[in-house]
Amino acid sequence: MNRYFAFASMLTAGLLLAGCSSDDGTGESATKAVSKAEILTLAAADLPVRYVTSGTVTSDHRVSISSRLSGYIRELPVREGDSVKAGDVLVRVDPVNARQGVVQAEADMSDAKADLNRYEELFKASAVSKQQLDRIRLRYKVARSQLEQARNQLSYAEVRSPVDGVVVEKKMNKGDLASPGAPILTLEDPASLLVETYVSEQYVSGIHAGDEVEIEVASLKQAFAGTVRQVVQAADAVTHQFLIKIALELRDDVHPGMYAQVAFKVGSRKGLQVPAAAVIDRGGLNGIYVADSEGIVNYRQIRIGQVRNELVEVLAGLHEGDTVAWNGSPALVTGMKVQAK
């Protein structure tokens, strides 16, 4: 029996030692292990101070489509979201009045042509004066012009797209009565996008056309660059803020109506940045491996700020002169010694 208890005690001690030596690599064996890793000694950098506003993506080229004729809409083959090309038929209006106008103009033209032929024969026979012939010729020219105008009016029964764009609003439907100037559709050119935002009068003096700004669309979860195109030098009477228009590069994932945040650079400050690849996310908490003077790494929690160009700003947990390590081979653990790759 005593021999059995002695064996059990030795087995338990062996298991405890094995557990202690394989917890997280902090034991003696981990200290001896060497990892080839990326290493960076931190130095303070000039980071921009930004003034952030909210805005909306809009199209710089917005076209309202209406009919030049009065009449019931016979065809309206497009709907919101459809892409159209310049020259595509958007609306067909029943041109009852325009068609009657053409018939009347053709009749007047026929009469004027007959009178002109008759007066030319009479003038050759010296039966009418040159003044009378000129008056008939003028009547013929007027009738011909009116016929051309009536035919042009009839052509307006088909409303074609003046630009390549996207239908963003449809105000009438098939069967509705169209009238001159009344909007039927609204088109936007997705190739000419702007972000419109308002800035406080405190900052407007430091914003100029041509300045580069940072834009973030919440649904895309990434930032991209824009350029200030126009600063409207007149404040809104109620909010006392100034309208800023920012031009965007053509992007397939940005569309009119999207919510955007615009960051204007208004100064600079000192701060620390580390590569985004060096930051470790553990259960929602961020950390990084920091090497001491002997090259031994320890895991340290940090508080991070904004991410720009694959660099993460560190708000707390690191100091200038600290050495951070990442991308180790084998994988880094606390107590491991690192060497630069």
C-alpha cells in the first residue's frame, strides 16, 4: 500500500511539472527558444489633427427629364436604378395635338406652294407685279418654316436621355398626363460624384480648393482620398456653416445617397504608430509583443486609435523607444527571444 501511494505521488508531481512547462511559453524552455521576427523600435511621428464632418455622396451631374409636349404618357420603360445610355428612349408621349399641328402645317404648305407656282406663271405673263410675287414667296417660306417646326414638335413625343446615367427618381407613370416643364424622371451620372458637407466657420478659412481630404463611407469600412473642389463662400443663415464640395475618383462601390464622413487636416501632433499586422486581437482586447533590452518578448495590452495606410495609432500602452515584434517564426509567445529577420 505504501508503495502504491509513493507511485501516485510521483505521477502527480510529474504531471504538475509538465503542465507548468507548457502553459504559454513562459517557462525555461520558451526562454531558450528563438524566433525570427519583424522588429521595430518606435519613434514619435507627426500625425495629422483632423476635423471630421458628416456628408452625403451626390452626383455632380443631375438631369431632370421632362416632355416638351402635352399629352398622356404612352410608354415609360425605365424605373429607379436602371442604367441608361445617351440617346436611349425614356418616355413616349401620345402626340395628339402635335400630330394635328403637322396635318395643318402640311395643308398650309400645300396651299402656299400652289399659290407660288401660280403667281410665278402669272409673273412671267406680266399679269402680276414683282411685289405681289414676293409676298407669295414670303408666305411660302413661312408655311415651310411652320411645317418644319410642327414636325420637330412631333419628334418631341419621344424623350431621349441626354447623358449616360442612372434613373434615381421617377415622378410619373404610364397613363399620367405630361406637360411641358413638369419633371418625369431624374437622372444622375455616377461617373461624376461629389461629397457635400458643411464645416464650421471656425475651420472654413483653413480649407481651400485642391486640398486633399480623407473620406470614409460607413458601409465600406475603409477610407479613401478626395479633393476639395469648391468652398461656397456664403454661410447658411440658420446653421452658420459653409458648404464644401469634394470631388471623388470613380469607384464602383460608391453611389449617390451614401452617408460619408469627411476628415479635414487642421493641424498636427506627435504620436506613435505600429504596423497593423503587429496588433493582436484577443477577445476584443488589443495587444502587442514588446522586446526588452535582451530581446525577450512580453505580451502587452495597448489601446489603439485610427488605422491609416496599414499603420495603427497607439493611444496607450507603448512609449517612444519601445521595440515591438511581430510575424515571428516560430510564432511569438511571452518569454521567447527574438532576432530580426
